[in-house]
Amino acid sequence: MKYRFAFLVALLLIGVLAFASPLKIGFIFVGPINDNGWTQAHYDGGVLALKKAFGDKVQITYIENVPEGAPSLNVLNSLASRGFKLIYATSFGYMNQVMQAAKKHPNVIFEMCSGYELASNVGEYFGRMYEPRYLSGLIAGAMTKSGKIGYVAAYPTPEVVRGINAFTLGVRAVNPRATVHVVWTYSWYDPPVEKEAALSLINAGCDVMAQHQDSPAAVEAAQSKGVYAIGYDSPNMGKFGPDAYLTSPIWDWSAFYVPNTKEVLDGTWKSEAYWKGMKSGIVKLAPMSKLVPLSVKKLVTAMKDEIISGRFHVFEGPIYDQNGKLRIPAGKIMSDDALLSMQWFVNGVVGKIPKK
């Protein structure tokens, strides 16, 4: 009898220990956590926010500078094999490898940032960054004197193209003759290349710089040449150009990571495509600097309220492409499917979308 009692006690202890085990969460990052941009925003809103929210209920690890594409598969499989039950892949170029790893590890939950594929154990998440992009375009359009605005862009993915278009729509709303000039770097994070691209645009007459890049290199270039700059990802970019910086469209990833992790802990998680806007808090416009006139700040604040309330939609027609073709008729709002596959530029963009 005593042996049977001891066995039952042992089973109970095992159950208690199993119940008390923290959820093992892994993050893979495309850049360093101190890039003052994309990866740092994920680190702050993910790793730090989850530790603060859940304490010893979670055990978190992260891996920096994981190349996109094939090399990421070994990293994903390694995390899954080591008992990590929730894995966040934080860049678009991991998508194919996430789907492969998810198939191999059906009991692991994967969340894919900015992807578009789902599975029973794969969710995807992103934010409607085009909303604060539009607001930053209003500022750029109001601040330019030359009428030429530069945009340092990473890759010609729908995400980046959509952001350039939203920004340009904002620019043209206040300055119909202004143009947005795009240079591609083919890298998410390469500060020397980003700075060179920004300088080429400034030398061509652009007096406001914008970017879809992960470092503050374009802001630094603007500071060095005495022109204005709009950052991206994080409000930290302002310190790299105190005499140039106007604002940044930024991410607050905690708006997704905290409730998503809670669903996993509660056992209520389900695969879904998360794509929310400023109303949710996942995307924002950073505080505008003292360089932005009060009248412009009031306009931006008013338009922000219009977007959050749903009274204004960035991609509501009429909208024409750069060849003058009507793409969105008056009164029509572009569908999410069309936004997520966008591969054309609006009127006012100077530059081409490479086919590859």
C-alpha cells in the first residue's frame, strides 16, 4: 500500500512540476537588437515586454542576425528540437522556412511576421504601417522647399511598396506638385549602403529624407547635409539627427506579443492573420519634433483621429498610378488582398519597381 501511495505522490509531483514549467519562447531576429530600428523594436516589444508581463511563466531566448532564406531553417528546427513551444520569426524572408519547420514540428506554435501563409500551428502578424506612413507624408510634404523628397527603400516587397505609396499620398495631399524619389538598397540593414543611398538623393536635390530601412543611417546623412529626415521603426532615431529629425512611423510590438503569448499560456491560441492599425496601438507616429510647425502638428493630429475613427481610409479613391491610370475609383477602398499584393506606384513617385 505504501508503495502505491508513494507512486501516486510521485505522479502528483510530476504533474505539479509540469504545470509549473515556463513556456519556452524563441525569437529569431534578422539584425542586432541594438540597431535602433526594426530588430530593437521587436526586442523591446517582444522579449522585454513578455518578461515584464509574465515573469517566470515564460523562458525566452533570442538569436540575432539570422540570415533570411535557407540558413534560417536550421535555427528554427534547433529551437523546436530544444523544447521551445512558441517561436516568433520576425522578418518576411523566414516565411518558407517557417512553413517547413512547422510541418516537421506540429506541436510547436510558430508566428510569422509580415508573411501571408497559415497552417494549423502557424499564425502570421503585422500592422497597418501605411497609416502612420501617410501621416509622416503629410509632414514631409509640408516641410519640403525643393518639392523633392527622398526615400531609401530596402526590397521591392508589397510591404515596402505599400509604405512608399501611403507616404506619397500624404505628401501630395498637402503638396500636389511634390515628388518622392526612391532608391533601392536590397538590404534591410546595411548602414553604409543606406547612408550612401541617402546622400545620393540629397545630392540630387531632395531636402527631406524618408526610409524603409532598419538603421538610422539616412537620418545621419540628413543631419550631415542640413536637410530634414523622417525615420522608421523606433523613436530612438531622433537622437541621430537632432537638427534634422521630424518624426518616425513606429512599431509597438507589445500590442501583439503580449496578448498573443497570453493566448498560448491560456490554451486559447488559434491560427490567424493579424493585421491591425493605429487603433490597436501596434503602429504609431512618434512624437513630432520641435522642427515641425504647430499648424502641421494640428493637421497631422486631426488626420490621425480621422484614420483611427474609420472616417478616413488612406487607400480610398480616386487614386492614380504613376502612369496616370486610375487604379482605385472614387468612393472605393482598396481591398486587403490588393494591399497585400501591391506592386505599382501611385502618381508622384519617381522610380521603378524591379521585377526581381
